Amino acid sequence: MARRTSRPRRTAAAAPAAPQECPCGLPASYADCCGRLHRGEAAAATAEQLMRSRYSAFAVGDEAYLLRSWHPRTRPPRVDLDPRLRWLRLEVVGGSDGGPFHSEGTVEFRAYCSQGGQGGELHENSRFVRHEGAWVYLDGVVDEDAG
């Protein structure tokens, strides 16, 4: 009787895993946090939630979501995302209004990034408004002295 040798079985390659943590910094997975907004399964309930989801969209390269969540009056024709830019961390500094019962609000934040081994920081006070019932990004004032 011939002896059989066991060979490793070939299986289909596993799909790439979604980011474990959401880039926005909240203690949830990307799929359960900002990913739901990016996929259109949920809408931002507050200006801060929209800002966090937009930061995550920059981090994962979701240009379509960035454009959808931008006020039509100030929305550019496209967002030129630089694939060499890595968004590392978000810090929400403060804000005003922007809650579930408000029609406008602001969120001040610092976003830390890296490009070509050099660190950087974006410090912005963003304005958000409701447009057709949904929170959208209107504009922001960038602190040019940051970073």
C-alpha cells in the first residue's frame, strides 16, 4: 500500500481586512463608525460627526464622500487627494452648536499627517450647515501658523 503525503490545501485568498480602528479616533471599528456614513447607510447626526467622517474620508481616500458631504455652493469640482499623504491622528479642539437640533455649527480640530517622512499639522475651524436636512461642510478657516 502506498503511503500518501499530505499537501497543504489551496484556499481562496482572504479579502483584505477593513481598518480595525476608525481613523476619526473614536473607539469603534471603521466599518461601524465612519464607514457607515461613507457607504450611505447612515447620516451624520451632528456637525462633529460629519467632520470626523470627512477626516476619515481623507484618510481612506474616499473622494466621492467628501464631495457628497460638501455644500453645493462651496464644493469644488473634485478633490485632489495626494496618495503620498498619510493622515495619522485627529484631535477635536472644540466647537459650537452643531447638535441634532441646530442648523449650523463649528468644529475646531487639528489633523496630523506625514508625507515623505515629514510631519505636518492642519489646524482648522470648520463651519457646517444643514442642507436639505443633512449636515454638510460649508468652509473653514485654516490656522496658517500651525505645524
